[in-house]
Amino acid sequence: MLVAEGLVVTRPGVGAFRAPARRPDSALLQRGDTSWQEVALSAEASGDQVPRSVDANGVTTTLDVPPPGVLELNGGYLPPGLQPTQALAAALARAGRRPGAWLRPSLEGLEELRGWFAREIGGPGGTVAAADVLITAGGQSALTTALRALAPPGAAVLVESPTYPGMLAAARASGLRPVPVPVDSQGVRPDLLADAFRASGARVFVCQPLFQNPTGAVLAPGRRREVLRAVREAGAFLVEDDFARHLAHEDAEPLPPALRAEDPDGVVVHICSLTKATSPSLRVGALAARGPVLERLRAIQIVDTFFVPRPLQEAALELVGAPAWPRHLRTVAAELRTRRELTLAALADQVPALGLAHAPRGGYHLWLRLPDGTDEGVLTAAALRAGVAVAPGSPYFAAESPAPHIRLTFAPAAAEGDIVEGVRRLGAACAEVLTRS
């Protein structure tokens, strides 16, 4: 132990001796001149190529742990008390004892796990086969793989407006140009989607048809057919980010099937993940596609990551096959409903000036309209000083925001009382900022 800590050195046949004193870390650092990198990093684009924009700020806003004393109403994961910690620990222990658990898995993923995801995506009709599925390292990795597979650098990609900042960041980091298509309370507008395909020449549209992030919209039944028709007529792919299927609230209506389940022609590339409903560290998801595009997706994933570690896949398989899994989903559904209602009541009482188009019965977020002229940055900074973290709305737009917003999440709070207190602190920040504006 002393050797491992660097306090002692041993000499075989001689003995153990005190290690030389370590120099401070600052003494080990040599401050060179890195200014040359500004030229090297900005000189990659030439001709008509779109320069990459690697900016993770819109993502880190919801990933960073808030400072001590700050209540978290901006995160994207369940709090520790709602995560299936015991079931995960048991699944991981069982997985470690499985025969071959530490051997190299197949590049596409474990056959049993691919089959489970295929049943989840395809539904009772069995329209998705295990052979159509690739296991991925979570949803973000799958999104990046899909964007790189479907669109060359410099191409346009259609996105919902507003939409998930992590997808916008992945698109721009791949040299793609996000083109916004407006969303209302019934999901993306098919008429504007068809116009955007014609105007941009895009061959990819990224869509969250179920409890869209951040608006919470569910794509209306009539629009589902129109959206698929617009994508088919453009000769394009639809990337379906089905991140919230396991986050439906207890009082939600029966969920519509995945768009992939209704697509026999390989138009839809489906993405889903276990992460949101379990733990940030269970980064196991799936890509489902049909036709030649599946081989391209597979090739890009292999080049980028080889494969998802087998023990993690085995643990995921153990988790979803255990009796604790459906119980956990029922617990999450009930708790999310309770937290939604608690948040809505607190907002009505403490911050009535904030507008809410509708309260979704799934997901974990509310999309709040601020009064015209409000500076989102000033408000979120004031909220942070008051002791609550919320997300500004501008990172959710691919272009200029039509109005100021904030996104408030009710899942990550450690306790229900923290939600009420967090909204109270937000109300104090709004009183400070809105009276000035």
C-alpha cells in the first residue's frame, strides 16, 4: 500500500526505503506556447466545406453537478433515490458470473439483448428483428453515429425547433448544418417539414415524436403519416430519437408505437436507450434500421468504439429480464406524475408570469415562455444566485430564438420538497429580473 501511494520504494534483496519527496505538480508543468493551435484548429475548412463547431455548452448546462446548496431543476436524469440502484447492483453481480461475461462480444451486441430491444421497438406486431438492431453506448453515441452515417460533412440536416441541444452539438461537431423546422403542441409541422426539404436539399430529419425535448409534444396521429410521407418523398431518412418511452407518467394515455414499427421500407432509423429510466452510468442503447444503411451504421460504430463492453450489456440484460424491472417502471411513472403536479402547482402559486403551453404526461421537463424582452441569461444567473439551476432556452434552437424560454425539470430533484423550494427561488429570481425589465 505504501508503494502504491508513492511513500516507499522497495529493492529486492535489500529492503524498503522512504521514497524521494515529490515535487509539487506545478513544478512538473512546463508552460509552453500553444498559440499556434488557434491557426491549426481554424484552418480545417476549405472551399465550400462547413467548418465544424465543437461547442458542448448546451449539453454541460444539464450535465454539470450544481454547486453545493443549489437545487437542481435543470438536469436530465433521475435522482439517486429513484434510480434502481439495488436492482442494478444485483444485475451487475449476476452478469459478472455469466459464462464468458468478460470475453469479447459480437460487434453488433449480444443476441439476447438485441432481441429484447427489437421487441421493445417493434411492439406486438414483431416488425423489428434482432438482426435489425445494433447495441450502442447510450443514446448520445447512437445519435452521433446516425448523423455521421447518414449525412456527409457540409450537408444540411433538418431538426425540430426547439430541440435537444446534444443533437445540435453532435451535428455541428460533424460539420453538418442544422436547419430548423417549427414544433407546436402536436409535434413537428408536416407542411413546414416538406418546405424545408425542398429548400435545403437535406436527406436527414431528426425527430422526437414522443414527449419531445423540450416542449413535451407528442406527434399527433394524423401528422405521423404526413411526416413519414414528406420524408419518403424527399428520399430522406428520419432519425427517431425515442428517448422518453420509459418515462411516461402514470396518467398518460396509451403510447403510440414507434415510427420504426410502422415503417417497412427502411425510412426510419430508430434510437432508444435504457439510460434515462435507470442511471446516467448505464449507457446502453440501441440503433434499429433496415437495408444497406444498417451496414454503414455498423461500420461507423465499429470504427469509433469497437463494441459496447460485454459486462455492461450482460448487466442490462439481467436488469430488464428481472421482476424488478416492471416494478421500477411503475414506480417511476407514479413519481413523475406526482412531481409534475407538484411543479405545476408551485409554478401557478409562485411564478404565474411564466407561460406554459401544455403539461406533458411524459418526460421530466416543462417548457416555460418568459415575458417578451426577458434576458434568459440574466434570469438563469439570478436563479443560480438564488440557489436554483434552470436551463436557458436559446441552446435548444438551431437558429435565432423566436421568444425567450427556460426549461425546468422536475426529475433530478433529490426530494419533492426541493421542487417546491426550487420554484420558490425561481420566483424570487423572476421578481428581481422581471421588475427591472
